[in-house]
Amino acid sequence: MNIIYRGGVKPPGRFFSRLKNGAIGTRVALTLTCLAAMLYFLGCAGANHGSVKHSRDVTQAFETYHVYGGHRYYYLNQENNPYAVVALQNGYTISDNRWVEFDPQTDKLEKVVELVKGFPANYANAYGSFLKDSAGNQMGYWYSSLALRSLKVDNETKKVSIYTDSPWLRDDDRGFGSGVGIGVGVGSGGSGIGIRIGR
């Protein structure tokens, strides 16, 4: 390969001859491959990501207030304004204080499920899912209209981190607009009327 300069033709330098012979190209490819492999293994060594599998059976179980034995129950946000319900096998805990543990054997389960179902976020229907750890073992159940963005499990401490959309930071994400909404419900814990006033 000859490169033409103002003064005439100049023979290729050491860099171009080594590139032509493949010595530099091979080193660059090998270096990039090693770097990619290191990044992959560093990512795997960090937090272990769990998975979610949608299930009509889990949806039905929550909507009929079925209590999974040997599980701890949590709701996301506030009892009167929940966005999700989770049942985790005993031994697992949620490491975020926005999740509140509650006793599912009380009327709270029915109340929380009905609020999650009746006031969906982002105009989506609530759905049930199996929660699995990084090894694919089932560790719990999920019920919400929120998209579950990420699920991380610390296999040593059994602490679970659940990342969702954050509709509580915005007022316009619930499935209702301006005006007044009135709901009437009757359940095993009694009856009640709820009123929600929008802008």
C-alpha cells in the first residue's frame, strides 16, 4: 500500500505494514473479546436477577383472596393507595421501605387487592405472576398493574429488590381523569364506600 503525499509517494510506515499483516487487528480483536468477557462475568458476579412469569392462575388466586401458606405478604405504597401486592416465601424479605408487610389472614388482603384492581396504574389491567430467583426457583407471587422492571435477589441474605414504574411520583398515572369517582363494595370484612376526587 502506498500513500501519496505532496512530495510524492511515501512507503507505508510500520503501523500500516503491521495492520496489513494482521498483527494489530488480531491483538485488537483479542483485547476486545477479553474485555467483553470480563464485563459479562463482573455483571454475573453482582446482583442476581430474578424473573417473572405471568399466570392467569396467580391472577385468579389474588382476585379470590387466596392466601399462599408459608409466605409473607407486602403491599407497595400505602394501604389506602397500593400499587402492588407480593407474597414471598418465608425466609425472603423485601429490602425497600416502600413495601409494607401485612397479615393476609385479615381483611387487608381483600382491601388491598380490590384497590390494586380497581385503580390501575397507566390504564393497565392488574395481573398475577410467579416470581423466580436467579436459579429459576419459585420464591413468590406478584399482583399489580405496574410493569415490574427488575427483580434482584441476594441469594445469601434472601433480600429481594423489586423495581417498578413510580406512578406515586406523578398524579396523572392512575386510570382515572378529572372529576369524582364513587365506589361501593361489600366483602367479608364488611361494606364500604370510597370516594376519589380528581382535578
